[in-house]
Amino acid sequence: MKKRILVLITTEAAGGAERIILAQMKYFNKNKFELHVVTLEKGYLESAFSNNHAHYFCLDSKREISLTAIKKLLWYVRKYKIDLVHTHLYRPDIYGFIIKLMIPRIKLITTKHNTNNFRKKIYWGLLDKILSIPASQIIAVSQSVKKFISKYEFIPLERIKVIYHGVDISKFKRKINLTRLSKQLGIKNKDFVIGIVGRISEQKGHKYLFEAVAQLKNKIPCIRLLVIGVGELKEEMEQYTRDLCITDSVTFLGFRSDLAELYSLMDVLCLPSIFEGLGLVLIEAMLCNTITVGAKIHGIEEIISDGVNGFLFPPRDSNVLAKIIYRIYQSNFDKKLISRAKLTALQFDFKKNLKNIEKLYLDTLS
């Protein structure tokens, strides 16, 4: 008999966690599992979730905790006789905790995605510790996340299993014919294109990349920055580009689904995050033969080896970031570096990582 798995996620954004679930819906073992995906609210990937290969249901609740959403979720679990609930991110962890209390037979697994600074505060750590108690297994998406939750959420290391995030590598490869997209974005052949992909939030460090672009504008007159993503700081960051007098060099593109094409337009993909669980956009860009530059922090360092397959700079240091970008601009692109980056990225094939997740499901249910 197939094991009935319910994956619970927030999905107000289109970040790495959401894209991982989409890949899981596409590649899960249909002979062994019946996969159900439930989202707490609608988001940018709503149509992709509803048009995928698994059962899909949206609770459509934006409140932190909703009694109506809890009732709907319990109804769904009972109706489809769910065997195991797999939660991703903070709010789903709360709902998973409640499901386990209300239906003790349910097995619970949670995935920890990030090293959020606010979770270093003791009351957040204790809350996450309590939420993790009924979980049969805790997955960390990187070694740095494992160390973080062990230290700040007081979870024993033996309860944490590292299963690296991955990407659907079939979706990411260098695109050649980009004339239409270049014209649409006003990008010329001589332009030096930098990109940043991710939620526009303090975590992602957009301001440091903007400051670097401001320093480089006179040195690289053809510099262009593509900002892909949405988030709570969008208006503030748009104003910051005006303050820095770089608005003519920066284009805010919002949410985009054509990431492979956009990566292929870029000369450099930058991830200047303050903290990061892993940094899937680096892997995606590497698969598209784009040079990557990331902040020297845990998570990113598990992908980029400085000077080997990409470049690292001290976090929050826009001066060093500007120097690295200028060095890349001045030099001929190192084909060996790009090749090494692609080999690194291929190690994060989600289909391989999914086998480890599904093995964990079976082990937990056995």
C-alpha cells in the first residue's frame, strides 16, 4: 500500500523551499507514495502547485494561527488518511505540532531551511525546541543549518539529519538565443550584467550590492543590475537606488519564472546575504555557466570555494564586493572556474536528494 505523505508549506513567496516542493511534486516515487501538498496561503507559485503531479489543497489563511485553517487541515488529514506530515518553515511547524497533538498516530518530520538571526534569541530557540519535540526526524538543508539549530534550538545533533537542498537541474542550463529578452530588458551586447535573485529583505543584503554598483558606475559605464524577486523592502530598496543615483543602471523585475534565461543574460550572479541556509540561486546560476559571487557565510561556503568555482567576500563589505566584481569585469572569464562550478552544482541534483527524503519517510513509517 502506498504511504500517504502530506507536505505542508506557507507559499506566500517563491523562494527555495517552495521550488523544492514543486520539484518533489514532479519527481516523487508514485509507486510508493501518494503525495499531498497543502499550502497555508496563495502565492506566486499557486498555479504551478495546482497544476502539478500531486494532490494539492490551499487553506487560504494569512493569519499566523487560524482556528478555521486548523479545522480544515485536520479534516484533510483524516479524509485522506495521511500517514506522515512533513512541514517546512515556521508557521507550518506550528500547524504540524497541532496535528500531532490532535492525531497522535501521525508521524511528523520537519525541515529547517535557514539560520535566521532572530532565532538566536532564546525565546525563539525554546519555541522551536518545543515545536520539534513530537517530530520523529528533523532535516537540516546544510551542515551550517544543522549546527545552528543544535546550538540555538537546543536540539541534539543525533536527532538532526542533513539532506542537502537541491535543484531541478533539467530546468537550468545556458540559454543561447536571448535576443528577445535582451531587447525587452533594454540590455545591449556591451553591457556588463549583474543579477541578484531572492526575496527583497534585510537577509538577502541587497543594499550592499547596490553600494558596490554605485562605486563601479564610473569604472564600468555599461554596468546593469537585474533585481529579481519581491519582498517587504522593495520600496525602500527602490528609494535607496535613487539615493545612490544608480536608478538608470538598476532594473527591478519582480517575480519571474524564466530564471534560466535571466541567469544566462548575467555575467555575474551575486548573493550578498547576511545569513543563508544554503543558497540555491548560486547552484542554479552555476548550471547556467554564470560566475557566482557570495558573502563568506555558513551555507554559501558549502557551495562556493573562493577562487575555485566562484568568489567570496566578507559579509556587508560593499567595498570588497565592488573590487571582486571589477576584477571579474577586467579579466577574461576563466573557463575552468565555470566548469568547476558546474560540477559543483551537479552534486545538488534534487532527484538524488529526493531519494534520501523518501528513504527517511519509509524508515520513519516502518
